[in-house]
Amino acid sequence: MNPIYGIALISLGSICAASFYVPIKKVKNWSWESFWTIQGIFAWLVAPWLFAFLTVPSGTLLSILSEAPTESKLWATFFGVLWGVGGLTFGLSIRYLGVSLGQSIALGFCAAFGTLIPPIVNGENLFSTPQGILMVVGVSVCIVGIAIIGYAGSLKSKNMTEEEKRAAVKDFALKKGLIIAVLAGVMSACMSFGIAAGKGIEDVALAHNTDPLFKTNPSYIFILLGGFFTNFVYCFYLNIKNKTIKDYLSVSKGVFASNLFFCALTGTLWFMQFFFFGMGKSKMPVSMVAFSWSILMALNIAFSNIWGVLLKEWKGAGAKTMIILLIGILTLIFSTFVVNF
């Protein structure tokens, strides 16, 4: 095992995760629900099958999927459906809060619940061991960091004019965005549960001589199928409600091709975070595997805020607000170190 190598791989995934929403800014004349559906086809249907096919021994993918325990496949899909709610609201939180603030709050909650809930579900008493107590303390620190970042967001809202807010984040809405970001963080933690539920699929993949680096890839097919179902149903509903289903055919061929390319890039970048996460987790010592999720979320927060600054989402917010934002980010990252102790 090589934890440094593992963290480096997870870092690559975090860079992809923090960057996935950036290409969406290049999509033209499509509503949110339209481009979210198309990028979802690439992120949750095309990419999982493609990367699984490319990373398992030739000709074995269908055998792995058919031989995998039915229970593992059903639970992975079930948690994928629940995660789909988180993925859907995660996109909305970025829409209303921006890349920096939206991802920080949603991922902070995701790190907290994704770390805390699994041992509780397994019947562990977190207050009976020093490790359990540190985990609770770490999650508490995480919540404090979220509160600090939320306060920075409220200061940003007060200090910036409406024109500045719209220039930074087109649909900026602090209260709505905060509520959605909390829901996104809680439900997005189900991805962690889905990966755990897919262990039976991983075992079959290893039995077919799959490189341990890529053992998680077949599981993503089921997890993300569930996520796609949730997102597609909601986006199709919005297409009907908002009469935007004509978006796909109402643009010129050039715009359609451009939109398709950037949606494909968005979806692929999104999937790459879990592709590299699975690789990185396989390199972690057993004692650190449970905390890999926290590491991914903390790095996602750090890189998403770098993008937030580069995209000038905090321009005009003021020095005080930026200092508070930095304190909140550092608090969130520190919380993962507490958990990892």
C-alpha cells in the first residue's frame, strides 16, 4: 500500500470534480434541465460503461456483471437512486450559489454524513472508543466550517450589488441555495454507501483478474444507473413544465455540436473524480480506507474554491468576507484531519 500515491490519485479526482461545472458556462441557448440531462447521459451512463470496459480484462465485463451478487447490484442501484437526489440538488446548489460557495457547503455536509452514518448503521457506538469520539469531533468541526462559509456567503450577499451578484453567479439566491446545498450534502453521502454496497461486485471483478486499481469501476455502472434515473425523471418533468423540451432541436447544428461537446466534457470530468477515487482508495492502508471519502471531499472543497476565485465569483465581496471564507475553508479541511487521526 502507498497512501501518498493514493492521496495523489484522489487529488486528481478532486481537480476533475472541482472543474466539472466550468464547461457548462460554454453551453448556449439550453435551459438548466436540458444541459443537465445531456451531461448526465455522459456522466452516469456512457462513462461508467466505457471506463469499466477499458479497465477490466478483455471480454470479462458482462461476465463480471452477471456473476456479481444480485443483492450487491440492487443495493448499489438503490443507493444510487438516493445519491441521484444529492447529485441533482448539488447541481442546483452551484446554480444558485456558484462553484465556490455551493460546492463548499454541499461537500462539507457530504463529508460529514458520508463519514459518520456508515459506522452508525453498522451499530457502532461512536462514544465508546477514542477513534469514534475523534470522528464525532471531526464532524462537529466540519459543521462549524460550514457555518463559517455560510456566514461568508451572507456577507457576500450584503456587500455586493445585485449587478455584481448576477455577474458572478447568474441565478444567485443565497437562502434557496443554502437549503438546497444542505440537502445535496446529506443525499450525496449515499454515493459512499453505494460504493460500500458494491463490494460484492468488486470481489467478482478481482476474481476475473481485474487490476485492484480498477476494481470499483464495475460497481459504478449500477450506482450511477440509479442516479441517472432520479435526475432524468426530474429534468424531464422540468422540460415539460417549462416547455423547454424543444431546446435540443431549436438550436443550429453548430450550437448543438458545441453544446454536446461541452456537456460530454462536463459529464466525463464529473465521472473522473470517482474513477480516480476508486484507484486512490485501492492504494490506501486498511486503517485509512474508511476516511478516503473525507479526503476526497476536503480536496474537492479546496479546488472548487480555487475555481471560485478564478471565475471571480467573490469579486467585490470585500477583504473581511474573503478572510472569513478562508477561515471556513481551512476549518473544513482541518475537520478531515481530525477524523483521520
